Amino acid sequence: MFFKNAKWRASGTVLVLLWFCWLLSFLDRMVITVALPYIAEDFELTSTHQGLIISTFFMGYALFQIPGGMLADRFGFRKMTSIAVGFWSLFTMLTGLIFYYPLFLGVRFFFGLGEAPLPGSSYKAIATYYPKRLRGRMTSIQSTVNTLGPAFASILAAYFISVFGWRHLFVFLAIPGFVIAFLFYRLVRDQPKDNPRMSAEALEELEADEPTTDIAKPKAKASTIFKNSLVWKAGLVWVFL
């Protein structure tokens, strides 16, 4: 729909780039599960040490989720997505270059920090480039990678490790990350009106979908957000997914 329909072709480009950002996100985080036995052998790790490798990623990922969304609001999803993908790709590469276990944990922690801004930035991008009537559909398309990514990660990791070794796997995965980070910054704009590829029809619908108003809206406080029962309900859903 977003390829054949010229009206939303520029928005479709944003969606495709976001899809590949998420694909890389899942690839980079999931291949560690296949590589871990080989890493444990090289570093002579116990089961506890291996568990810490997994946990440090999620510590960084959880810690920077909210700040990452706030930064996307302040500096724009274009910059934050590009920086995030480039940042975590750097630490994906470093994962394959570290020979000291404590440094390995630090690399995985910062890798988690790098991936954390992507959810907030990507959802903001979809809300910016698509009207309300299409946002659910586009978010669903983006979400297909949530299962395809882990499935593909296992196949890629198993093959690559068997041929080249686990260290080369992480170095290799960083390359498409740097490419996607560059393309996202080059092709995407924070405002559709600043994107030369946006059609006049799409801009007209987006503007009509979000009517402007001269009434100043008060800034939402963090305490107000956390008092909202919908936030807690949605959070519980994600806990049990």
C-alpha cells in the first residue's frame, strides 16, 4: 500500500527504514544467545557469569527507555534514531573485540543504552508521518519484525559462527547498522513538510488530522503520567508478554 500509493511513498520510506532499524535491533541483541556457549568457552565463564552478560544488556535497556523517549521529544526522532543505531552498532562491534570479562559486561550495558531510544523514537516517527486512520496498521507492519528478527537471528548466528567464529559475527553485524544510521539521517526529516519527497496530498491530510490551536497546553508532569491507570495497565501487559 505504501509503495504503490504515491501519496504515502515518502512515509513508506520512513516505515521501511524503521523496520530495518528494528530488525538490526533484534539481530544484535538475540545473536548473543547462540554465541554465549562459545563466549563462555573462550572466557572460561560460569553459568552466573553468562547470566550477567544477558542481564547487563537489559539493565541498560530499561534504564534509558524513558530518557530516550524524552530526548526524542526534545531533539527529534531523526537524530535520536540515527544516533541510537550508530551507537549500539559500535558496541555490537566492540562485543567481538573485547578479551576482558568486566569490559565485556560494560560493552553489553552500553549496547543496551544504545538500543533503548528506538521504541519511543520509532512510534513518534509513525505518529508524525501517518494520520490516525493508518497508524495502527503501520505499527502492525513495523511489529512483524518482533518475531521475524529473533527467528532470523538464530539462523544467521548459527551459520556465521560455524564458518567464521563468534567474534566475526558481532563485527559483521555492526556494518549494516552504520549504513542504516546514515540512511535514516539522510532520508528522514522530523517534520513531513521538510521532507521533499512528501506529496502535497499527504501533507494536506496530515495537517487536517492534527488541527492547530492557539490555546496553550500545560506541560504534562511526570507525576501525572505515573498516576494514569492506563500507563500501568499497558506496562503490565508488556511484563507478561
